Amino acid sequence: MRFTRIIIAAALSAAGSLPVPAAPIAYASNEGSGTVSMIDTATDKVTTTFNVGGKPRGIALSPDGKRLYLSDQAANGVLVVDAATGAPLARTPLGNSPEGIYLSSDGKLLAAAVEEDNQVLLVDTASDKVVKKLKMRGKNPEHAVFSPDGKWLYVSSEEADSVDIVDLAKGEVVKSVKVGDRPRGIGFLPDGTRAYVAAENADTVNVFDVATMTVIARIKAGSRSNGVTVRPDGKRVYVSSGGEGTVQVIDTASNAIIAAIPVGKRPWNMAITPDGSKLYVACGRSNAVAVVDTATNAKIADIVVGALPWGVAIR
């Protein structure tokens, strides 16, 4: 018995000496200053600013948190940098005016919406090479988001009233669905059954049944609805309202808006921590990232970053 107690005590001692996992890091792309702000989500303070140059907009982080992807609208490409140091690792030419970029759930493919070429490019992240060019039906694609199972790509085009749905196995648009004027942000529920798409000029959020590729509900949202982010448990969807300076909170069980949170000027794209406790909102005209406590649906901090923050990615 004494030997057993010694073993248990040693195990507890070893466990107590293990390092405490670090809080997630948030990265904000600042298109006006050509920088990326690195934010410690434990303190909600900027710890580092990377000078990347150009006009960084879309932002994505590899699943292992080591590579940061940025669409550079000025250089018409995707810049890959070391997420810890900001050192450049690769650059992939895309086309005229790239905007939103998104990784597949396994991190093997990156989808880049290229506005002026009316296409979405698929980049192999192992080689940093374009492996597929997808022509869109809509004009000026802005967001191209993978479904969780990797079968579909939903693409919103800002000069359109529809969302193009790409069957990735076929490598082509198989359906365009009307959602209202100027579709913007897209978010899938974690189980992939539904997708939420904001239509900016229609001030609505469209709810898609992914299996049937149809809109099953339209939710009246805030003025100039654009960015969409889904809580990891799938119970809430967050939609930024650029015209009102708020974030609308949608309860996915009822598809009703349960809160409107003031956050700042021209809230745009957003990201949420892996545990779903904090939402980080790029507020372009405030030159800040607003932090929302998702338990209380209240803003708890404003983090001054670079000029015109466009998006946020979180490890």
C-alpha cells in the first residue's frame, strides 16, 4: 500500500509540473497598414505586429497553427508567413483582386475568391500551387467556404443575388441559389447540415439545407449584414452588421435573433475561440478588434490594431 501511495504521489507531482496550455492566439489582417496584429486572447492585448506589406484582407491559419495565409489584394496573390515570426514562407499568384481565403477542414486545400476574374482558385497547401480554377456564375466572388465534410464549396459574389454551390468532386458549379442582393459571409454548422449566408443589401441571413441545396429560412438581420461566424457547438451564429455597428446573435434552434451587440464602426469579418467563449470582430473604421463575451452577449474589450482590419483568424 505504501508503494502504491508513492506512485500516485509521484504521478500527481508530475502532472502538476506539466506546462499550462497557452491561450489561443488571434491574428487580425489590417488592409490599410499592410500589417498583421497578433493578439493574446488571455489578456486581449496585441503582442506582436508583423509588417507584411501590400493590402492583406482574407486570413486563414493552418490546423497546426504554424502557417498564416493572407490574400494580398495589391499583389494579387496569397502570402504565406510563419505564424510565430511573420517571416515570409511562400507566395502564390492568384489573379485580379483576391479577397476571402478559407482552408478545408484538413488544411490540405485553400480556396481563394478572386473578385475581378470571377473565379475561385484551389491551392494545394503542401506545394503552394494552384491546382484548380473554378469559374463562377456570380460576379465578384468574395467568400468561398468549404463544407465541414469537404464535399461542397459555397461561394458568395458581391455583385450578384445568388450563392454558387460547387461540387468539389466534379470541380464545377452545380447550382446557383438566390439569396438577395450582395451576398457576403458564409458559415456552416459543425455537422454540415446547414449553412448561413448573409445578404448585405437585403439585410437578411439565408439558412440553407445543405442536403437539398435550398433556402429553408430567411432571417431579417441588421443593416448591411456581412460577416458570419458559427459557435463551435453550433448553437449560435454571429452576423456582423456594418450599417449598425453591431453583431447579431442567431439561435440556431429557432433561427431567431436573440441579441444585437454594439461593437464598433464597420464590423466586418470575425473569428471565435475554440471553446466558443470569445468572439473577435474586425471593426474596420474603428481600427480595432472588438471582443465579445458569448456567455453574456456583451463587448468586453476594444483592441487597437492597424488601419482598416478586414478579418480575424484564431489558432
